[in-house]
Amino acid sequence: MIESLTPELSIEALRAGDRAEFARLVDQFSAPIYRLGLKMLGTPQDAEDILQNTFLNALTHLASFEGRSSISTWLYRIATNEALMLIRRRKSNINLEDMQTEDSEEVSLPETFVDWSILPEKELLSSESQHAIEAAVSKLPEPLRIVFILRDVEDLSIRETAEIMNLTEANVKTRLLRARMALREQLSSYYVERVQRKDLQ
């Protein structure tokens, strides 16, 4: 879930331009916003840029913040939009609406499944496995990858993810399922080797 505001933070003070209150806001949300930027863009420099741009944008627009969503959801939406703008500048052919018409279509099952449950937990949680998972996530199409990061990496709810991405909850669930299935198929070849290795022991 998105971190909630601590009792010390005041929306009224933030809207009024209280710099001390804004500094507390930055302290509370810097880590999750940086982490989100790092997961979406892959480099510390890009994550720093997203972090800086998010809070500059927030500072500029706090006075007009209407409170229809939580301020944490609002910050995540700004950070996500900043990341998407950077992605679009670098890859002008990306269109996040490309998959909108596919969201209602039947989700196809991967061609290959591997039963990972027979692997020991330490194998699944090894640094090598984590690198393989991160590499697989980075190869997901942008519309799927972003929803996966928000929901399964950042642990936001379906509702929060839908708000941030300006999607329906049904769209989020469909994209999330597609992302999970695509990742399972991508990682199958990686884990086949480990399952075979275990069988030989």
C-alpha cells in the first residue's frame, strides 16, 4: 500500500506553502518515489531526476491540490507521469494506449510452465534469481511493466494503481495478469536449468 500521511503533516499547511511542512513531505516520500523511478527507468541518475522533478512539480501545484485522492497517490501519479515522459522522449514510438484495446481480450496462457515450487526457497531468493527476475521485468511492454511495478513491486492496491494510471480497475487487473503470465513464461527457461540441476542431485 502507499504510505499514508503521518499525523504531523498538514494538507492545509502544504497548500499554504509552509516550507517546513513540505520538507517533512519530502522526507516521508523521497525513498518510495526514488525506488519507483529506479524500477521504472533502471538507473540511479534517472531515478534522481524523477525524484527531483516530482517534488518540483508537487511544489508548483500543491496550492491547487483538491484532495480527491490521497496526497501519496497524487505524488505517485506525478512520479509515474514524469517517468513516462522521459521514456517517451527516449523511445518516441512508445504509445501507452497501444494495449488499451487488448485489455478486454482473453489472456493467453504461456506455452511453457515450470513448477518452481520444487526449488528450495534460497534458490528462488538468490541474487542470481533476483537479477533474472529484474531482467525479465525490464523486458515487459511498458503498459504491463508499469502496472506490475506499481502493484507487485511497490505493493499499491488495484484501486491506487488505477488512479495513478488513469485506468479502470478491470484494465489494471487484466494488465497485471498479462504481466505475470509473461514473466512466468520468460523465467521458465531460466528455472528449467535449476529444476534439472536439482533432479541430477
